[in-house]
Amino acid sequence: MKHVVCYSGGHTSALAAIEVVRRFGKTDVVLLNHDMHFSVEDADIKRFKREVADYLGLPVTYANRRNAQQDQFDVCVEAQAFKVGNGSELCTARLKTEPFRDWLAENVPDKDAICYYGFDPSETDRMQRRIGMMAAIGYRVDFPAIWQNRTITATEDVGISRPSTYGVFKHGNCVGCLKAGWQHWYIVYCTRPDIWLKAKWAEEEIGYAIHHDKTGPVYLDDIESRFAIMQKAGVICTEKAKHQTFWAQARKVVKIYEETESLPCECAL
């Protein structure tokens, strides 16, 4: 029996890996990772993956598309689409799902494996979807975060600091995540203009927008002036605040900024 940990580089997947090794030993455990392009996966996430693997005494096994030489925008432009037929993001399918299934077919053809995910107890919908998806191809799954008698709740307990990206982001996803909303993309606009520009390039090349609202597609160009005002007004870049709280605070800060800017300067008086 192989124990395949879907080792994303996020904090909860690291906890899952530690729990699996502590329960079953490391002999038949695989830390399976899809390494992302260095421009969109923070270097500190790569550091974190290495340190947790070293702590467990295991190598990181990679299942990558084209040696991780493409980012999410490259694969979408190549395919001329942001989403696949069922509405899921094409980058996930190309960079993660397809390499994952290819690795399983090559390395566990008898399907004698359990795949472990770092979903936390609040993500029951994701768990149910993953159970169904993996059952359809003949594999079992498990979620260490819902096990009784957990042995660890933070990697800091074993001396490994979680990725610094968690100071701003909620997850260890790619910067410029195509699944993320405008709160995430405001951070991209403010902190990673290179990724913002590449995303605009991808929209232009494909001829369609990454984001949509009730009225239809909303291009990055459409929102750029609004983000520029938010940045000038001092709206803080964070995913840590709840969606409603973040945008309510942003509107308040922008309103104060615009009212202040409309006042005549002292020399005019």
C-alpha cells in the first residue's frame, strides 16, 4: 500500500504529510508535489517544502508539466482558454491534474494507494468532490485534518516556520491565481506588477477575461484605474480580512482620500 500525500507546499498539506508519516512510517509514503514556475510560486514556499521533507526524511517527488517551465498564463495562452469544458480552470488541469493522474498511472497502476489531502474540517464540500473524483479513477482518499488524536497543528511545533506568504495570502497558491477574486488581484496589482502585466497579456492573447461578474467579463484593464486609486488611498493589501470587511473598508478609505484630495490646498487660500 502506497500512501501518496498531495504535497502542495501549503501549511495544511505539510501537516497532512507529518500525520501520515507518524501513523504509517515513511517507508511507503510519497510526498507528491507539482512544482510551480519560480515566478509565481514564492521562494519561501519552495523553502518550506524542502524543510518539511527533510524533517520527515523523505524526498519530494515531482510530477511536473514540462519541468515547471510554464506558469498559469503560458499554459492558458497555449490552449487559448482560461477554462476547460466543465468550467474549471485550465491551468489546474494542465499543471496539476494531468501530471498527477499520469504519475498515478505509471507508479501505482494496481491502484493500491491512498491519496491524502490537507483539506481542513471546514472544507467538507471539497472533500466530497475529491472523494467522488478519485473514486471515479479507482483510488481512495483520506484527510488527516479530520482524524481523531491529531499529533500536530502547526509546523512551528517542529521548528519549521510556515511560508512568509501567509502574512498576506490565505493559501499557498500561485500568485495571480486564476481561481481567486479581486481581493487577491488587488494584492497582485500592488506587489507584483510583472504578474499583473503578464495576466493582461494573457487576456489580450486569448481575447477573453479572467474574471466575470453578473454582467459578463471584466478585464484587468477595466479595474486598473480603481485599483490605482485604492493604492494611492492606502488600502492595505491582504487576503486575511473577510471579503465583505475588506471591500467595506476599502470604500471607506477611498472616500476619505477622495474628499481630502478635493479640498483646495493651503496656498490657494
